[in-house]
Amino acid sequence: MRTTMAAALMIVATTMYAQAQTGGTAGSAKNKPAAARPPAQTPADTVSAMAPAALQALQSDLAWTSHYNGLINGEVSDRLIAAIKAFQNDQGGKQTGVLNPQERGVLAAAARKARANVGWKIVADAAIGVRLGLPARLVPQQSREGESTKWSSSTGTIQIFVMRRKEAGLTTARLVDHERKQPAGRKIDYSAVKPDVFVLSGTQGLKKFYMRGQLRDSEARILTILYDQATEGVMEPVVIAMSSAFDPFPANGPALRKMVEYASGVTVSSDGAIITGRDATDGCRSIVVAGHGNADRIADDKDHGLALLRIYGAHGLHPIALGRDAAKGGVDLVGITDPQSQGGGSAVSRIKASVTQGGDELMLTPAPALGFSGAAALDANGKLAGLALLKPADIAGLSDAATAAQAVLAPVEAVRDFLKANDVTSDGTLDAEAAVVRVICVRR
């Protein structure tokens, strides 16, 4: 039987506080002494062998399919194994507690669809100083008032707030005492109050609410989620994800996007057409192709994460030859890493990566360094097999895995269709190093 919402939030809140105090999760399979494990390999043993980032992605995906109600932290627990078995049972498979590649692909696709349905993304609120996960499609309206930011649905059935409060002598006990009374008629079903963290959940009229706050140096930053009970089926996985994703005091500050970012691009025609990543060129005040000048983004393909740039009056471009099919197994990636990674330089480099199916996407491992988003992926014949794209992970957790970039391959079929739709005719050669350019996005 799956855990109720109140119990799930209690587990998340309690575990988050315990992990913050101890630096780990008590009772984790990783922390058990070897002698305590039975000789036979258990599901927990097998899952524990996964990399922390893969574990966190697994927890996140299971949360989005409403199978896992716990902290998304990249650690193994009995609750995680039970969630895997529940997913396998719902799929009509054998409940082994370990997903095979096919099952993992089905889970990833289902979770990706669930996130897309609500428009899930990790955002930063620089005004309040927090980082949080947001179901953007459910709450498209944003407003600011004083020391708070609000996102809401058009009818107000779902409302999300982040706020900041700072005053001398502020304590979590005082905060909770205030919130218990605001507004009148609020009913608290669960509360947890620690010296620097508090969690409240319950009902407020016909709505349910969840509130989590953290206190540091007499300043509190608080997340509140308020939603009609009729939307509970949609909001349950969202609340679990938001609870794990909320970072009230980000170590590196709240800004997720730099004012100047570097990517790679691939020349696809001698008259100035360059293809690169859509995410790497979003929100740019200006786009510069190093050595060639300013470029315009004339088209984008949201489904495949592609963007088409055009340089006018450029000379000396070397377009690349397109392959026939996306490479399977392995590719060579040709791109230009971020200048900070090469002492301010702009050298083109070549690395190898493996291509695997991850749900409905082609994943690249290992993920290349910053600056490689938009790099050329080459097949065994040296032709373009697709574009390597780096995108922020949408995992709802607080470890490094949550903010690390994921690498995917936009296949050459998508590239070819995109170019055809925009009347670009490729006339390329096999000199990938000459075809790759640095793309600079300026957001100042």
C-alpha cells in the first residue's frame, strides 16, 4: 500500500532534517557494515552499486509516477526498494526490486511525461534568494509583493509562494506559532519544528497546504504550496518533488544562468547557417559566433532542443557533412569547452561518448564539459550523427546530481528535418574541427 500524503511529507521532512544534521541517511544500505549483509545479493545491494546521480534520478522518476514517497537524495532505503517493486507490479512484471533496462526506460518515459504535463523546471528566485522546482504549466501567473513571490493558476486553485523574513531573535518556534494562526481556520495535520527547520501541512478551507521553512542567521526563507483538494491527484507527486527540490540557501547563490555563457555550434551551410542548442541560446540579449561576429537565432525546435543561427556576410565557414542515421553505441564529440576550462583558450577538442536509450531520448555518457552543448557528434565515418546537448537536470533533489547537466543526443534525422523545414541546404565536408564554432550568449 502506498504511503498517504501526510505520512509521505513527514518522511521527507524528518529525513531531510536528519540528513542535514548527520551528513547521511540513517539506516541506509550504504552505511550498513559488510558483516550485517546476508551472503546472497539482495535488491538493496544491487541498487546500492548504482552511482549516486543514477540513484537520485531513479528516486525522482518513481516519485513522479507516485510510487516513491521519500527524500530524493541518491541513497538506498527499504522505501525505495518497495517503490521499485510497486512499479514492477503495476507494469505486470516480476517484483525483483531491481529494474532491468527495459523497465528503467519505461519508468523514465512515464516520469518524463508526468513532468512535461505540469511543466516542471528548476528555477531561481533571485529576489528571495532561493532555488525551487516549479510546475510552470500549472501556475503560469507570477507576481511579487514585498518580500514574497507568488505563482498561481488562472483560477487560483493552485498557489505557490516563497517568502523571506528577517528580524532579530527570530526562531522557528515563533514562525510556526504565527503560521498556525494565519489565516483563521487553518487546520494543522502535521508539524515538525527543529532549531533551523520547520514543516507544516494540513487544510485551509477547501484547500490543502504544505509549508517548509529554514532559518539561518535570523532570516527565514519559506515555501508554501496551497491547492484545492480536487487537484490532489495531480499535486501529490508535485508536492513531493517540490519538497525535495526546495533549496532556501543555495551554496552558490540562486542564479542558475550566467550573464555570459559559452556553447558550441556546427556550421551546416557556407552561407552562414549554424545549428546549436536551444537551451544554450535562450534569453540571450545578443549571440556572438567567435571569429565571425553577431548572429541571429532565426528558428528553434523545442521538441529536439535545437536552434538555428544565421550569420550575415560571413566568410571562411566550413559546413559539415550530415550522416544518414544516428550512431548507436559510441560517437566522437567535437566541441569547444568553456574558456575557464582551458585557461581562456578556444581550442576545439574531441572526446568519446557512449549512446544509450533513456526512455524516449538518446543519452550521452559521460556528459562532456561545459561549453560542449551544441557540439558535433560524429559517426564512424566522420559524418554528423547528431548534436550533443547539455541541459539542466530536472531531478527534484538537493545533491550535486540535481544541478549537474545531463547530456542527450539530438539525432541527425531531427537535424536534417529541422534544416529542411527552414530551407537550409547542407553542403558539408568531413572536417568537423573546422565546422565547429564557439557560440557566446550574452544576457547582460
